[in-house]
Amino acid sequence: MTEYLLLGSIMLLTGLVSGVLAGLLGIGGGIVIVPVLEAALATQGVDPAIRMHIAVATSLATIIPTSIASSRAHHQRNSIDLDLVKRWAIFVLLGAFLGTFIAAQVDSRVLAAVFAVVALLVAIKMMLPLEGVTLTDGVPRTAIASIIPFSIGTIATMMGIGGGALTVPVLTLCGEKIHRAVGTAALFGLAVSLPGTIGYIVTGQGDPRLPVASFGYVNLIGLFLIAPMTIFSAPLGAKIAHALTRRHLSLIFGSFLLLISVRMFFRATAV
């Protein structure tokens, strides 16, 4: 009983922290939920081959309500590029479905490696003093540019994140202001998490290694404990974001990603 109480407490705290980060950084909270949930599942003796799948799927499920709450908070501050959302949404959706299909075919260590590498690259970009460095004067509108949102949807779904960890640096490199990039990324989290969750539910059906209270790869215990806390705390994160400078926000973003990346590198190389 004590073990389950501890697990429940970890889930609630994870939801609280991830919600604040969702509003603060536009990252959907998955960057915290995935590694913490994967570690929690390890204490319950869940097969290592599917632990990352469960963590990723459950994370995406919690990001659905989190993205809605965070997006509403940012929209009230007029910090969402709705025109970009209209142009990119379909490609993010298609990429999310592809990411789910690929994830279903690989081992948990592959997902951990993808998570670690992408998180490290993004952390380096955000922590370096590159605020004035841009690749373009605006987000590309050409047909070939659709590869960007498609790739974001694919990789984000394999990582179990809302896509903000990828969308924010991409948009800032395209000249978007950090606060507007964060707000826009929060809404893209819904385009990633909804199809991703459906995909993981379908591909995980009937796996005998799944722990109790699982719906496909989505663990309902984790979902119902984490999701309410993220909804509650996401507006607080959005409020904090608008009280910080661009540089402070970038440093916080990068620091969190760096810590998580190191943790996931160890997970990916574990025997």
C-alpha cells in the first residue's frame, strides 16, 4: 500500500510541475512526464521493452487537456499565431500518425535515444546567447516548408511531448518572438497529442505485458492523476512566462531539457 501511495504522490507532483512548464515554456509537460513516468513504471516491474511506450502514450494523453488549458491562457494574451496554426496543423497531424506507427515497431531504448538526442540539441540551442540569430525573417510559406511541421509531429509523438521543445526553437530561428513562439507551440500540442494518443491506444491493444488499468499503451492511473494537476497549474506557468525576459525564458527552457537529456541517455544505454 505504501508503494502505491508513493507512486500516486509522484504522479500528482509530476502533473503539477508539468502543468507549470506547459504554460511557462509551451512544451505540453511531456518533457517531464515521460522520464518520471518511465522511472515510476520501472519500480512496478513493468517490462523494460514497453516502459517507454507506456510513458510516451500516457504523456500524450495528459497533454490533450494541458494544451487546451495552456493555449487558452496564451490566447488571452494574444500570443498565438493563428495564421501559422492554420497552415501547419494538417502536417503536424500527419506527422503524429507516422510517429506513432514507427514507435510501435521499435524497442523502448530507441524511443529513449530519440528523446535524449533531440532534447540535447534543443537545450544547446536555447542556452546559447543566440537571441538575435535568425535564419529567416519569417516562417517559410513554401510547399517544401511543410517538412518542418511534419517532422515536428513525427518526432514529438515518438518522444511523448507536445512538440513545443521543437516548435519553439524553430519559430525563434525564423524570427518569431519567444513569447509568441511559446503560445503557438502550446496550441500545436493538441495537434500532436490527440492523434498520437489514438495511435498508441490502437497499437497497444492486447499486449499481455501491459500493467493494470491500461487502455492500449495509455495507463489510466497515470492519466487520471497527472491530467487534473496539469490543467490546474498550466495558467500559472503562462503567467510566469509573461513576467520573464526572453533570455531568462530561454535559459530555463534549455536547462530543463539538458537535465532530462542526460537522464534519457542513461536509459537508452542501459542493458
